[in-house]
Amino acid sequence: MLGEVFDGNGVVVAPPQRDEQTLQSEVTVAMVAPPKDSADALGLDAIIQQAAAGMRESGQDFQTLRRQERTVDAKPAELLKAQYHEKSTGKDWVEELIFIQGPDNEIYSVALKCTPSDIVHLEPVFSEIVRTWTLPQPEPPAGDTDESAPTQPAPPAKPSAQPTH
């Protein structure tokens, strides 16, 4: 793990590399837009537009390679895959980002940023992270256990059928 991002709402991880951190391939997982009322929420399309604009500003020769709607953890999501040449470092990058909309209009991001030569090795890892990603479950407020609430009894156990030979 390289560190936290988005005010502690995310982390950056990277495989061992020789380059300085700003030149390393990495995966970032974060909540990029906090929960908002639906009238104030940015939505997936606006977040995708912001991400693409940021890549265009820092690079040149920006190309969108793929953009598609998806579902991740049964939530609406959008994928943006782009490549560009970063002016400040002189490096070529491929970025693959999945933005996932949570139930309170919060937006989560899983992002891979790597060199074109690393994409073959890191894209399967990124795909597995996305495939297994689940929305964090809210924690119940402290001391909010209502022991007087009725509980459902478990259904009676059924005898298992034994195969006959």
C-alpha cells in the first residue's frame, strides 16, 4: 500500500517498482463523491467527464479507448479506459476507471493507472478487484442494539434425504 487518498476515503496500492512513486503503475480505490441528495448528486456521467477532463489537462494525445455502462456489486457503474502522454513526466499512461454509484448517490472509484507495457500484467488484477468489489456496509450506531425487538425463529430443520442404493 502506498498510502491513503481522498481525505482517508481511499487507498493506493502498487506492485514493487523501481521508479519514483509519481511514475509508478498503481491501483486506487476510493469514495470520490460523498453521499448527497439526488438533486445535488453529480452522477456517473458527470464524474466520468471530470476524470476525462483531468487526464486531458495533464496529458496530450488523449484517446478514449472504451466507455461502457456496467453493474458492480449490483450497483450502476461506468467504465472509462483511456490513454495519453503525460506532459510533465514524458510518460505514456493507460488509465482504466470504474465509477460505481452507491445507494445514497455516493460515487466510488476503482482506478488502474499504468504504462502501456504493464497493462497486460495489471489489467487482470484490476478486473479481479472490480469483480470482487462490494459496497461497504454501514455500521449501526454505537449502542443501537434493540434487544426487545422481536426476532424471527429459525425454520425447523428438515431431515436430509439419504440416497438409497
